[in-house]
Amino acid sequence: MIALLTLVSAADLILTDSKSARGVTIAGIDAGNHTSAGLEPVLDQLSARARLPVIVTTDAGTAQFSPAQLGLTFDVEATRSRLLEQPRNPLSRLAALAGREHSVDPVVGVDPAALDTALDSAREVLESAAVEGGVHYQGTSPVAQQSSGGMRVARVGAADALRVAWLTGNPVALPMEPFSPTVDAATVAATVRGPAARATAASLTLVGRHGVRTELSVGQIATLLSFVADGKGGLVPTIGEPAAREVLEPTLKKSQSEPVGARFSVSGGTPKVIASVDGARIDWPATLRAVAQRLVADDGPRRVEVAYHRVPPTLTTAAARRLGVRELVSEYTTGGFSDASGENIRLVAAEVDGAIVMPGKVFSLNGHTGPRGAAQGYVTSTIIDHGRAAKAVGGGISQFATTLYNAAYFAGLEDVDHTEHSYYISRYPEAREATVFDGAIDLKFRNNTRYGILVEASWSSSSITVRMWSTQTVDVESVTGERTAPTTPPKLRFPKGDDCIASNGSNGFTTSNTRIIRDHRSGAEIGRHTRTVRYEPEPKVICG
């Protein structure tokens, strides 16, 4: 009988040579008695499953990951080789001939680091966390919170389970293991009796800069303080920052200070650097750590010095001195404005005076001043509205814009954006003037030098002057073209009233301005640009 069974087993071995074993399955798929080529549909099906999301489950919950997140890889060719291995045990072969199935696991790789990262990200879903002991307060009395154990994913077992069950296409159940908290009951009890009781024994004072101080009452201490596990079996005092800031910041914020950037003062025809001043911001984490430690200390005063971060200014003293702001490079003056316009010019000049334009940066008049309305102190004065004189809050700012534009022009700075008035105003140079309108029309120029630019704006009741201080690198010549294509002003009639400003009108014309820039040292021309401007005729306005 034994000889017969051996003969049958040997014959089957010959018949299934270069084929997978009879009755073999892989991940629930029949793969028995197939040639290498015949295994392709089986391997394709497994490869398709290897691209699907993986659902993992524990007693606590369920999570879904991509195979890559879990560090899973499927080796197709190694799996093919494993399927083509024939069992050498005659009994196994006879069992297969009798119809009994046996399974083969696919060749699956698991990256432990990726698996740990994925499982760590889903701890709240997949695990029942251990609860560490701690201490909190009811009223001002410390109360113990005892520890309790938890269940976590067994990482080595999880990798084995994924190797076996991943490619079945079914959710993979991960094994769990118990784990204990680090804090024992004795530590909790000792904390309640000692540090926690000392913490609420009396109030605590915080002392800040500039004589600012505030006090934490016993009740506030109990509200803010708790004791949590340190991961080493102990409990440490901790204070939550958001809640503590809500209590302390209204008073302590007065001890903070804003940084003051370096600036320039022009005295005796020479710009001088006024030193910068560092600011200070409360270092809340450091301050609250100090408070927590002082509360549980068994000696010393109940007093803590507030900790601060140094806040450097945008422009330090040293950086300002490196800017090369040392000489006058351009200056321009305009005059002939009304009292109301003069007030607006005074306000905008005060805002721009002292502005520093760093190398490569663009200065925007609208951006620098922000809104220029009644709320900012600007008053009603004359503007040009749709080609005729009118009145609005902020009138006169265009005169300052023209003055600033010309100072930038003669400093050789790059013209980024400017707009001329719609009709010519005789107190301004032709084709070399600018208008602005709050939020709509801007004046912009770029500091295209390697030095800083200091803008100085000085006002009098009859004139406005803008000076630019830096290092002279260029000389600028301005050439105004002839007037051409004159146009006759139209006549407009409006009802009498404050909205009507009578005007004799003036002709329109076309003209140009050419800026020629030369190197300051050599005198060689390095650029020229011509701008052509068409001025509309100023209408003759009749009121009545």
C-alpha cells in the first residue's frame, strides 16, 4: 500500500512539474496546477488589490490608509516563484489529489517605520489610550485623578497580519496588547499632599518691565494650574497658555514695547542716524514655566520676573549706517496753493517726511499714507473732476505728488507709475507733473540704486519742498518739447452754487519731456526717455 501511494505521489510530481501545486490558493484565489503563464490572471488580480485602500480594524475602531502609508509592497515575481514551488511531502500531495486545499501567502514587504507613522496618526481611532494620573483643583483644593490602563496595536503582530491578509481585499484585523500608564497611585497621592497643596497656599506676583506688575490670586492659580504626567513616572505642574494670557495679558501687555527703527535727522545739511531701539514681547511659555515652578517651590518669595523676547526693529542702527545716506541728490519746490490745499499738503508732507526707500524697493504714495479723508484730518479743497475744477476732501495732494515726482525724477529714480493732470496747470512743469487720487491714481517710483533714499518733505504756508538724500550716482537733465496740436476750450454752463467754480479756460496741447541720465563721475550718458503728454483744454466754466 505504501509503495502504491509513493508511486502515485511520484507520478503527480512528474505531471505537475513547472506548475503550481494542486489545490493551492493565495489570498482566497484558486491558483492550483497553473503554469507560470497561467498564473498571470491570478497575479494581475493581486496587483489590482495592491492598489486599493487598506482598511484596518481593532476593537476600538476602523481606519483607512493607502498601501504606501502603511509601507506595504507586493513582490509579483517572488510570489510567482513561491506558487511554482511543489510540496515534497507525499502526504501533502496525496491530500491535494483528494481535493484538499492549502494556502500560500503572497510575498509582501512591510516598512516598519512607515507602518509606525501611520498607526501613530490613528491612535485616537484604533487604540484605547491609557489614562495617566494627574491632579487638578476643585475650588482651591487639589483633587487626585487616578491612572487606568489601555489597549494599543501590537506593532510586530500588525506587520504579520498585514503580510497575510492585505491582499485578500478584506479589512485587516490588527492584534492588540495592553499597556499601562507611567504614573502610579502613590505618585498622585504624594503630589496632592505636597506640591499641589503648596501651589494654592498663597497668591503670586508677576513683575514686568517699566514697573508693571500683577497678582495671581489663589482662586486664579487653582483655575490655571494642573499636574500632568512627565512620561517618566512623575507629575509636573503646568499652566495652559491661552487661559493664562486671558487673565494676565490685560495688565502685563503694558510692559511690552514696539521696536523703533533707525531713522535719519537732517541737521546742518548732513543726514545723521538716530539709533534704533529694540522692542520687547512677553515670552509666555518661559514665563508660565517659571510661574509653575515657583508655585510648587517649598521656599522663596511668591514672585516671578516676566520673561521677554527681544524684538529687533526692521531697520537697525548698523543697517541704516550702511545705506549710504550722506548727501543731497535732488530737491524740488512748488508753491502757489490756497490755504485749504496748503493744510492738506502739510498733512501729507508730515506723513512722507523721513520715509526711507530701500535699494530695489518701490515707494507708493497711496500705500505709504493710506486713506486721506476727513477722518485723517484732511479738508475740502479744489480738485479736477471730469475735466473741470471741483471741490473734495483731500484737494491739493496732487501738488505734493508733483513735487515728490520731480524730486524722484532728478534723483534718477525709476518711474513705476504716475499720471498727469487732465489739463495743464501753469505752476507745474509741462509733461513733468503728477496727480493722485485716494485709492485710484497713485504715484510710484523704484529706488534703482544700491543706496538707501531718505525723503525729506518740508512745508511752509506758501511752498512745499521735497529733498532726497543718498549717494550721488547720476546727474539728470530735463528737456521740455514744444507745444503742438493746440485745442480750443469748450464752454460749459452750470447753476450757481458751491459746486460750480468759474473758469476762463485754457487751450489744450501736446508736449513732451525727455529725461537724460548721465553717470555722475564720468559724465557718460547712461539713459534717456521721452514721455509725450496730451493735455485736454481746460473748459471755460460759467456759473449761472
